[in-house]
Amino acid sequence: MKTKRPPKHIPPSVKMFGDGIAGIPMFGDKSLLTAEQQEYLKNLETMQKCATLIGNLCFAWSALELGLDKLIRGVMAFPNEDAAETLLANIDARDKIRITLGLGFLRKPSEEWFEILKWCLDQIDSDLRNRRNRFVHDHWHVSSKGITRIARRTGFRKPQARMATEYYTEIAQPTSEKDIQSLIEDVQKMLFRLEFLWLAGTPRGAGWKKLLDEHAPVPPRGPT
């Protein structure tokens, strides 16, 4: 295929194939790039930072799942470690939430402990998991306008009250490093809560609530 010379407003280092631009130079002199191209490269650099944060999020989520396993082992008081691991290795992650809730109710050290456990499990399952899945499984798009997560989903919506109903196949959501970092911090804080709940079932667990309030307090909750 014959390579065309780029138009004058495009740097020579940008190759042309047919009528389209094949690529923007990632390195070297960028002074000849348009403002839009420079903004695009800036967003690519931000995307690299987002990718690192998503890796950190996966590590944090793995630690949270291990914390849930630890809590289950503590509540069930397995005399044999291998027996505990045999069961936990064959239980689905979401089933562990329901198992922990049931066992927690049966073996709760106090009503307050169980109410906090219930809140934590609900947050893990309905909030943290959903947010984590969006960052990990959504498609990512970088443009001169910024970074967007795209969820493949179908449905109907009305852009405005008087406009016709439209059918959609995806939902685009602008995102940033700050959004990912916020979720990582929420996951880490939840891991602390599970650790203090586990502590309550040990001989040295008398001060679990004080530690919880100091390091990872639970928001005020209404009557259940």
C-alpha cells in the first residue's frame, strides 16, 4: 500500500494510509502536534496511571476476599485448617456472603456485632462488588475528550421528556484516577472492618469496637 505524505498541518512523523491517519508519534518532538493530538497523548498517559490503579484494585479485592475467608474460619471455629480450606476453596464468592451472614447470626458475640457485620456484607455485595466489576470489566475508551468506561448493556430511555424513546446498547461513563483510588480506599477500609469483626471472636477481642471506631468507623445506620 502506498503511503501518502501527511497534509501540512500534520507532522511528517505521522504516517498516512489512504485518507486516514495511522498513528500519532508517542515519543520525540511533539511541538508540531495539534492541541487535540497533544490532549489525546496526555489522556493516554492518564490511562496508564488508571491501569496501574486497576491492578492495585485487583490486589485490594483479593485481600478483601481473603479477609472474608478468615472471618468465616473464625466464626465456624474449624479445628482443622485443611478442612476449612477445603470448604472455602469450593464456595462461590457470593455464596460466602450468605454463609457468613447466617453463621454470623448463629454465633454472634453481640447484637451490635451482628448489625455491623450485616452492614459490611451488604456493602461488599451490593456496592463495592458492583463498582469493582465496572472498573475491571467495562471497556475503556481514550479520546481528546478524556477517558470513558463503556458498559455493554441494552435498554430503552428517553433523553428528554418530550423526545422519542430510544434504544441503547451501551452506557458511557466518564471516569478518572480519583474514582479508582476512591474505590481502592473503600475496599481497604472494609478489609479493616472484617479484621476487627474477626478479632471480636478471639480471646483478645474485647476492644474490637473501639478499634473499629478509630480506624474504619461504620456510618450511622437507621433502625432495621
